[in-house]
Amino acid sequence: MTDVSKLTPFHDIYKTIRTDLNAVENLLKEIGGSSNPLIAEVNKYLFQKEGKRIRPALLILCSKLGGYRGTDHVFWSALVEIIHTASLIHDDIVDNSFLRRGRDTVHAKWGPNITVLLGDFLYIQSIALALRTKNHAIIDILADVTVRMIEGELIEYSITGKPELSEDLYLEILDKKTAQLFSASCRIGGVLAGSLPEEEQRLCEFGRNLGLSFQIIDDLLDFTGDEATLGKPILSDFREGRITLPLIHALRRTKGQARVELLHLIHNRKTEKNAGKKILAQIVSLGALDYAYQRAAAFSQKAKAILAAFPKSPHRESLNRMADMVLQRRK
């Protein structure tokens, strides 16, 4: 049996749910099995290497925070991870990315046609498995979050490479693409535990704020990370035309010729020699990296403040520490 605790930088936080996460890993491999050789091959590739599993961990911790004693949290955690994986598959096609977590993307190994269909298959498979449970409250949550994630992807794609993106629209995209699945994971945990409506709402807001913090740090690491640690080239998001918070803040701080030069680098990011280095130097000089980090820290602090309304427990402490770890991560 694989011990997830040894495979993730969050391992110490996960110590109270180690057995549950190992059960999720086993179920992912079981669900990924198929009589179709191609589907089985791709699924094995997708799920053989455990990631951070933040969303399953959130679901499990939030269910236990509310006193849940059953076993259904393992099933729903696996479905949440499958939906997340499907979104990454489609993301990589849209972004034309060839590396993720230090490995070839599905898109790079099997081509865009198979990858699109595989992503669709995983989405539909997760909903089909959910429907068998007849747990309509959770099914509604998963259906709603899937629509929001795809909507976020569509909005982001429509403004790729357009530097006029506002911070509000940027946060809306992050909310839909990332934070809503964090929020849904926490909410499902509350539903399983039979939490009161106000408790369920607090879990939703905790997850949403944690997700926003997580994604801002993810975008920040595109400028500040280490390629070997990240498992993908630095500034790859920038080269793909993603306008993230450091760039938004830098553009907001510049006027005149400096702004013209910054816009030139953005528009010519693929052809201008050393465009990445030049834009990074400008972003640093304008304090944009510090600004993005402070925004992430503010969302993390808000998440922790929401948690304070719940009684003290090892599970609340794990969630609290997760909000801190999100800010400290390097990949």
C-alpha cells in the first residue's frame, strides 16, 4: 500500500487522515482500471504518481471536523480528484503545455485528440458514479462546480494575452477555475457530517479563500520558482499569454514610456530576446511580486479566521496549518 504521507510536502498536515488518503489512492487506481486498454493505460499514467491531493484532504478533514464517522468520504474524495484531473488535462491542451509535475502531459504523450476525449471521459465518469449514489445534494454541488470550472477556463482563454485584464476579473477566473473546487470539497465534507447550514457556508468560504490563496501563489511561482522543483519551465504561464496578478499590478503601476515597454514585452513575449528576464526585472522593481504574495496571504488569513468559529480539534489544526503551508509551498 502506498503511504501518501511520504509523497507530499503536506505530509505532516495529513497525519490525522493518512489511512483515509491511502484509501483514496487505492480507489483512484480501482476506478481508473478499464477493459479498454487505452483508457487503462492513460489512467494508470495519470494516477500512478500521487500529487498533493489537497482537495481530497480538504473533504476528509472537513467531514471529520463535523464529526463524520462513515466511509463515504473516501468515495467522494476520489471523485473530486478525478474532476480536478480532468480539468488539468483540458488545461494542458488549451495552454499547449508539455510538462506537468516534471512529467510529460497526457497531451504530449497521446496527442490532443485522445486527450480531449479522455478529459471528457473522466468528467462524465465522475458524474455517472455520483448519480449511482442518489445523494442529490452532493451531486448538485459537483455538477455546479464543474460548470463553473469550465466557465472559468472559457473566460481565461478569451482574454489570453490581453494585458487590459483587471484584478477583479483575474480573481473571478481564479474563483471559478480553482477556488470553487476547493470550496466544493469543503462543503461536501460538511454535507457528509450533517453540518448546520451556517457551518456548511463557513466551510465553503474557508475553501474558497484557501483556493484563491493557493492559485495566486501558483501564479507567483511562475516568476519566482525553481524549474526542477516546479516540474515545468519558469515563465511558462507568461509565455503562454496568461496575465496574472504580478503583471496586472505592474501594469497598474507604470505610465508613459515604461508602460509602453512593458506592453511591448507582453505582446512580443515569444519573439523578443530575453523577454522573460526583462519582464521579471520590471515586475521585481515595481514591487509586484510582493504585492501578489500579500494578496495571497490576506486570503489565507481570512480562511484561518473563518476556521476559528469551529471548536478546537486536530482536524481544525490541520486545516489551519494547510492555510499556512499554501503560502510556503515551492511547487
